[in-house]
Amino acid sequence: MEKTRLSVNLERLKKYIDASANIGTIPGNGVSRLALSKEDKEMRLIFEDWMKEAGLKVRVDDFGNMIGRREGKENKSPVVLGSHLDTQPNGGRYDGILGVLSALEVVNSLNDSNIETLRPIEIVNFTNEEGARFEPPMLGSGGTSECLDKQYVYNQKDTEGRRFEEELEEIGYKGIPANRIKNIFSFIELHIEQGPILESEGKSIGAVNGIQGMAWLEVKVTGESDHAGTTPINHRRDALVATSKMIVGIEEIGRKTNAKTTVGRLTMRPNVANCIPEEVIFSVDIRHDSNTKKVESIRMITELLNKLAVEQNVSINIEPLWDIDATIFNPYLVDLIKNTAEELEYEVMDIISGAGHDAKYINSIGPTAMIFVPSVNGKSHHESELTHDKDIEKGANTLLNTVYQLSMMENEII
Amino acid sequence: MEKTRLSVNLERLKKYIDASANIGTIPGNGVSRLALSKEDKEMRLIFEDWMKEAGLKVRVDDFGNMIGRREGKENKSPVVLGSHLDTQPNGGRYDGILGVLSALEVVNSLNDSNIETLRPIEIVNFTNEEGARFEPPMLGSGGTSECLDKQYVYNQKDTEGRRFEEELEEIGYKGIPANRIKNIFSFIELHIEQGPILESEGKSIGAVNGIQGMAWLEVKVTGESDHAGTTPINHRRDALVATSKMIVGIEEIGRKTNAKTTVGRLTMRPNVANCIPEEVIFSVDIRHDSNTKKVESIRMITELLNKLAVEQNVSINIEPLWDIDATIFNPYLVDLIKNTAEELEYEVMDIISGAGHDAKYINSIGPTAMIFVPSVNGKSHHESELTHDKDIEKGANTLLNTVYQLSMMENEII
């Protein structure tokens, strides 16, 4: 395996990031660039120019995923890297964007050093990763990997009723199935962590072992509304007191099973200061690295909620909204990333992704892994999202040297 | 004291109640008759006719309170009774209405028996007791008793910006200060309990000892919003988990101090399933018969909330919205009601009102007490509000016989 130590040009990469942040800028240094919007189109046209300037051959697949290809010495299966250029409505400058523009910078750096790789390299910008305009997230990678049905993806609508397929045509980015990435040798996605772990552990690089399994429940607790002034506590069936005990218990289960459990959404009726709450509806978000433990956490939460409902004399309805198993990335790629970062003398650690990423779907069509860089204060999906320059550089260098090694490999990854 | 046992005519009283329920009828047997609305005007005109048919001399004071006077043998201070004819937007047929129409029925019954009382009797319909159109509640009784400033009352606006005074003029019920009830010998208000106590204790009559003290707090809990999938539980500052522990603790304090504590209103931000809650704002309604214990409950709740905020690493702001002391009714009147009900062989018990009533303000200008009758399932402010006929009859008979005794008394109540 080649052990050449390559370096990206941080200034050039930062210019790309700044130029991207000028498209859909919002106050506070953030970016609002919803998928297939006019800002997305503008970004795509510029990114296409950048890819062509880097000597890449650009193609677009039937989900609007943009692919730039750098040929290798041999027509072997390609080393693929990338992420997404769309953002949340109040997004930051790095989420997704860093992975795409670092991929471009990898190509530029190889060009600078006149390196011809054995395998072709393909960089990708996936469509609608955020799911902020068209739900669910990751429609581009889900479609191209055939994890999601093509008509399902095409029929997704935004809140104004516009179909994904029509908007793809509208901005001129509906390509053809033949252009999809395929027979991939490997896929590597560099991404910001969006959590506080790397920062709090003092590490610059996370070698991402996989993506947590995730489940959502919707819980409806029904008690009885009565006058707050006239109903003694022992005559009450207070849906909010019952719910509060449930929320405390859900957090305790999270601590016990090491799951991430969150009640993020809660509404209640009648929601009047002097009325005892009759109905509370709340969400439970449950995530775990281990599918067994995720299932166990859901079972414990469901049991607890039913038990508390009986104790509190309220009725309860628990509806599972969705349940996705954990993703395990290719161990060889994870090790390669870790070793590469160590050789570059960067502080590296194993980490699990709490959020979903395009790599989740691409993992189903070829060996896949991710590289995380720290998020300041763990913030993302917010204009205050920040990754320090030194970490951007370390992340991009880890990506560059990992991709370089992969691009020189004769044999497929087992 | 006179011990004649008098009886109301239940059929006539029910006809009045049915006729009232036809003005502002809503589905499910309810009534929507907001203060100073066209429905209120229609009700007032009919009530005026009924009072005149009963031989009463009708007058209207400067707050729109309607008073019907039956002269006594002597021009002594009057025995006053009444309540209100306005309702909540989704109100029932009895709340307030029962007290006014039973007062009318008391007069009719005295007329039937050709009884001439020593003292004059005055029946009253107070304006805007509910506070549903013009906040706060009890503007009519508060104004006439001078507990509330006249200009303050006049300047209250409904949600469409219409002033109380103008709406009073608009419906033709702005009378003059000279018409207020004054130098009252006693005031008795018959009302539905609006709670479950009489029903659950199997009693028909509550001799109301007073009205609970009441305080409202508004609490803001601020944590930190983060991604639910990427932030480990021990890195979180979850405003809702902190709030849930507070709500559980507030209920425990209520049970301990025998206060009625209610968190009835709660909103949160960002309120998204996969975001850790950043901010929760909730109300705390605290009521207690004893002012000392009310103050003690507020202190305990405030201490607990501050302690939990530190433990949960969230910030907290506790704002007192209002705080009203408990009302203690005239013990002589309370005993008279109790004895009268017992002599009528009705099941009677002492009770404290959890809700506010016109009697609260009238208590400040003369000896006052209330009679409660049971609410089926404790329901009120709802179209399902119901009091059984037998209890209506017992309540009205207790009112009639109490008023009759009072109206025959030579000397003022000490």
C-alpha cells in the first residue's frame, strides 16, 4: 500500500466553502439552501464549473445526484467520495458542504501533485439529503442505491405541493439512470460530527463505525379535564402529571441502556392555566448503536409507559412512527481511516453517528465509511454551526490520504 | 326566628332554566352567552320581564348589574341574593344561572304564600362574572363593591377591542351609581359546586365556608437545544426533562400541603421530535383554603424549582402573575345555611369554594355566604354541566328558607 503523505490546500478549500456560503446566506453566518430551490440550482451550476475546472467529467443521474469522475490508470471500480450541498432552512456552512467540497479539494490536490491513480475517483453531490424540503431525508442516495423506490422518491412533495420529479426537471438536473454511481470500490463521506463527543474528548478525527438505529414513537395520554380550583388532587386524572412521570422514566431508561432517548415534541389540550390537562401528545426519539439494545430500550419504554398509565389512571396509545436498524460500516475502511489519521499524527477515535447520512444508503451498494470532524459546542442545523480550520484541514487530509491509498489498491475490499 | 318550612315550585324554576337555556344554545345542551353580547341583552330583557311579573321593582346600576326589589314591612337593610346570567363560550345551563333564577323563584314562592317579610329582599344579576369576554372575572360585583376601580372596569376590552363601558351602553344597560346594592343585611349566592366533592360525599348541600386563596406563577425553564441523535444524555441540558421533574414535584407538594396545584399550560421550543427542548414555559396554579398554607406552598414550590434547576443544569425564571388571599364567609350565615338544610333533612356538609364567585367581592360590603349544589362528575364550563333536579330543588329550598329567616330578623348580623 502506498504511504505517500499528501496535503490539501486549506486556503483553496476555504475559498470554496466561503463561495458556497454566499449562496443562500442568512444572518449570523448561516446558509438556507433547500433542495432543488433556486439557490440549490445556483450552487449546482457553480459546483459543476468547479468540477470541470478540476478536470472532472461531470454527469447527473435520474435523482439529480451530480457525479464528477477523474479517470484512473485502469478502468477498475471507482473510489467514490462526497456528501450533499443542500441545507436546512436555518442551516450552517459545513453540514454536507464540507464533504462535497473536501472531495473536490482531494481531486485538486491529486492534480497539484500530478498523481495518476490506479482506480478512477468519483466525487458526488447527493440530492435532498436534509429532508427539509422533501421528506424523508436522503432521497438522492436512497434512490440511486435503490433503497427507496424511484416513483416514491419522484412523488414526494414539498409543503407547497410541488413534486420532487418536477422540481428536478424545473432546475434542469434530471439526468439518466445510466449515470448513477455503480460497482463502487468504496465510498467515503467526510462530515461534521453534529454532536459534542470529538470536542469533549479532544480529538480531531472520528472514524465512524456506523450509524445508530433509530425509532420514533408517538404517545397520546388521555386523562380528564377539570377545573383546577375545584378538583382535589386525588380526584384528578391529570394527563400532564402522568406524562411528566413518563418523561422522567424515559430519560432514566436512556441512561440505563445507553440509548439516546428524547422527548422533543409535546402538545396538550386544553392548555389553559386553570384547567387540568386532558390530553398530551408527545414524541419519543430512541437511538442506539446496537439494534438489540435499541429494541430492548423500546420494549422497556413501552412497558414503563403502560405501567405508569395504569398507576396514573390515564389511558395511553403508543404508535410506532418508524424504526430503522443500525448501520455498520465496512471495518476495513474504518481501520484504514483510523490508521491514516494516526500516521498523520492526528488525534483520532472510534465514533458512532447519531444522525443519518447518505453513507447509510450507499453502504448497501458497496464498502462504506465516514470521517467525522468536530462541531464547536456540538451545534448543527443552526447558523452558529462551526468547525475550526485546523480540524477542517485534518479532516480533508485524512480524506485525501485515505482516498489515495484506496485508489491505488489492486484488489477489491473484502 | 321564624321556622316556617317553605318550598319552591320546582316546575316553575325549571321552566325559567329551560327558557334561559334557549338563549345562546349550543350543541350538547350547553349555553354560550358572553357578557354584554346580544344573547346577554336578550336574556336581560326577558329576566327584567320575569322580575316585573314577580312584582319586583327593577333597577340597573352603573356596572349593568340588574337588581329587583321586593319591599318589606320596614325599610331596613335588604336581604340580597343572586349570581350571574352570563356564561363561558362553551358553558352549561346552570353555572351562575341557577343562582339568579332560584333567587327569582324565592320571590315567587314568597308571593305564592302571601308572605310579607320584615326586610326588603333584593335579587341581583351581576355583569360579566365569567371573565370570558372581558377579563378579569367578576367585573360587575367587583365594581359595585368598589373592590375594582370604576375606570378600570370600564376600560376593559374584549379581544376585538370593544370597551366594557361602550358595550354596556350599546345594549342599553348602563345604569346609575345610586342604583347599586348597598347597606346590605346579607348576601347569599346559590351556585353549582363545579367540583366533585358533594357528589362523591353523597351530599346535596354545601355550606360554603369561604373561597380558596389563589396564586399563579409563570415559569420559564431554559436549557440548550441540540440534535437528539448526536448528543449523549449526560451532555444535555434538556428543558423538558427538567420541567417534568418540576411538575412531578409540584404535584407532590400539593399532596403534602393539601393545596390544589395545577400545571395547566405548557409550551416549548423548538418542539421538534429530533431536537432536545431548549425552552419550556409553564403555568402553576396554586390554591389553598388557608392563606398561611398557600404562602407556604408557593415557598416550597419556588424552592423546589430552583433546586431542580441547579441539579438539571438549566436556568429558571419564576414570575408571580397574581396572588389573591382566601375569602372567609360570615360564620353566622354559614351556620344558618347548615342548620336550615339540616332542618329540611337534606345531607349537608361544610365546603370551600375552589373557584371565584361574585360572593367573593360582595363579602367585602356585608355578611356573605354561599350554598353549593352538586355538579354531576364535577363538570362545569362545559356543555355536559349538570345538576340533578332533586338537588336543584334542595338547593332552592335551602336558599328560600335561609332568606326567609334572614328577612324576618330584627337586628343586624354581628
